[in-house]
Amino acid sequence: MTDDITALYSSAARSGPPLFFPDPEVPVSFNFDQGLAAPETFPQQQLLRLAQKILERDGAEALEYFDAATGYEELVFGYKGLRTQLAARYLETEGRTLDPRGIILTSGSVQAIALAVNGYVDRGDVVIVEAASFPYALRFMEMAGADVRSVPVDADGLDTDALEQLLIALAGEGRRVKMVYTIATFQLPTGVELSLPRRHRLLELAERFNFMILEDNVYGELRFAGEPLPSLLGLDTSGRVMQCNAFSKTVAPGLRLGWMAGSTQGIGALAGVRQDLGVSQWLSRLMAEFLAEGLFGPHVARAAEVYGRKCHAAASAVREHCGDYVRFREPNGSFYLWLEIDERVDWQRVAELAGKQGLFFRPGERFMGESDGRQYLRLAYSHVSEAVITTGIARLGAILHECARR
Ligand SMILES: Cc1ncc(COP(=O)(O)O)c(C=O)c1O
């Protein structure tokens, strides 16, 4: 037995929520819990070929900390070849010109969020988030000592009128708002998209009240319905938007390769706090080649089709089996259905019965800063087969009927 050394933990380590490693009582037969990319979309053959190509072409250079031709800046910003390819893609898809130093490569988009919080938020600064949001991002803000406030989300995304009211109230109290964190396209967990007028309004508010917008765009390219919207970064002219993104949802999460993109000044704050000697030179070269060969666009289009089929299967099964015990909107992209469970349903009992039957999903409370009393379920369809989607949701429907007051 080792001694109890938890008294030595920092206050941040002590204040954290218990780590959430799911440990179900029975084997999981229907896993709707995790928002993971579908393994059948991973481009294994292409990655294998490119891995060999890069090692043969670049030799030991591919295994260094940084490319000698570019030099030390890669210890902070990452491999320039990948940043250049990403910048070319932003120009092609968003019409936005980015400097290679307006992109910093990170270990997944979560590290980009962590660096942004570290680079912008001082203890006591206000950060505004959507009323239900990505728990890992919120945790970084809390660890930085931010005062985290939330704004409601409706069918058109973050409510910019409510945001304006909050900004006015905070300005009246002399509070300093540093950042608004928004998952503008395919919001997590609701799946809604921030409408174009609200995108413009948010950008105006950022200029008027002088705060940064952290746009989380990890799901933005996984659209299978509806018209594409320009990202906030694409619309930004003041340099107040930084966008985090990654290959985690579009290509494969195990690459652990993400980035933050913005103006050179905007990204400068992240560069200023980075001390970990950068990301894998090897995998960055590989993904730069994936983009340079023109493989990324067609790959994402195929992956989005897979999620479109799964989403349709999930939505049809929910309509058929869950009846009027749930309300939901079918999303235009991404990995999830966000189900509001009718108040007649005893939600606690549903969660218990579902767990006992090997049905695994994420209760809505885990995404909420403050709950509005309504009950939600996030159902991830991305990682499971269409057959499992249909039978698993049929079982969920039976449980909802069993746990409802009539
Ligand atoms: C909204 C959002 N941002 C970021 C991430 C994490 O992405 P990464 O694996 O690139 O760190 C996720 C993953 O679930 C997510 O849902």
C-alpha cells in the first residue's frame, strides 16, 4: 500500500469532478454513449500508403522535433507543411486567407481549447458558453478560475438577444468578458446551427464589447443535409474569432491532431503559453500529404454520407418506438440526436432499467451548467451499426413506455 498523497494535489486537481470512466454492471450491447467517428470510415489503406511514402521521402527528418528548414517555430506552431495545407483549405472552403502563424497545431481540438483558455483567461474573467455545452471545455475554464456564465440555445443556436442583455448587465457591473465559446455548427449536444443573422450579430457584439469568440468547429464539415453556412472564422474581419478543429471526427481520433486557426495576433496568445514542444512531426507530415493529394475532401464527403444514413435510421427508429414520450429535431449533420424526454416519464427509472439491459447513453445533465428542470438524453449514433441503432432504440422505446405515467 502506498501513502495517501492526495493532500499534495493542487486545488485544481482536487476541485475536479470524479473522472468518468464508464463501468457498466452488465456487458454493453447498445453503446449510444460516445461521440466517436465510425471505424468503418477510417482511411486505413491510404494512411498506410502515406506512412511509407513519407518515411521514404523524408527519412529521419520526419522523426525530428521540427523541420530544419523552418526551424524552431515548429516547436510552438507545429509542422509548417500541414499549416500551409490547412490554410489552403480555409481559402478554398471559406474564402479566408490565413497566415501559417495564424494556425497552431495541437493534440486534438481539446488541447487547442486548453491553450486558448490559458492564453486569454485570467482568474475572475467572465467566459460565456451555451447553456448546454462540451463538458471538457467547461472544465478548463473552471480550472482557470473563470466566472462561467451561460446563454440559452434555441432552434437557431445561441440566443444573441439574451447574450446582448447579459453583456450589458456584466458591463454595468464592471465585469470583464474575455470569451464566448460556441459550437456554432452542429452544436453539442443539441445539434442546432447558429443562423446566419445570428452569426453576424455575434461578430458585431464581439467588436462592440471587445471579447474573443472561440468557435469549436469539430463537427462543422460533417454535414449531410441543409445548406452549408459560413463559419464564424470565415465571416470574421476583426481578428476576434479563433476556431478550433481537428481530424478527430472527420478522419480518426487516434491521430490526436487538431489546431486553432485565427489571426496571427489571435493565435499569438496560444503560442505564448505553449511549452510542450509541439505535436508529432511524423503524423503532421502524413496528414499534410493526405490534404496535398486531395484525399481529405472526398473522404469527408463519404464519411458525412455514412452519418446521414445512421442519423436517418436513428430518427426513424425513435419516431417508431418512442412515440410521443420524446421530442427532437433531426439534425443536418454530426453524430447525435438530442432527445427531450416527456415529463410523464420517470427518467431515473429509465436510466436504471437501461443500464441493466446493456443500453448505454449519456444523460443530458452532463452537458448542462444549470439544468432547466427538463430531462434530456444524448444519443450518439455515429459509432454503432444501423442494425444496432434500430434494435437498441426499440429497446429504449419499450423502457420509456414501461416508465411512463399514463
Ligand atoms: C464539441 C467538441 N469539441 C471537441 C471535441 C474533442 O475533440 P478532439 O478529440 O479533437 O480533442 C469533442 C469530442 O467529443 C467535441 O464534442
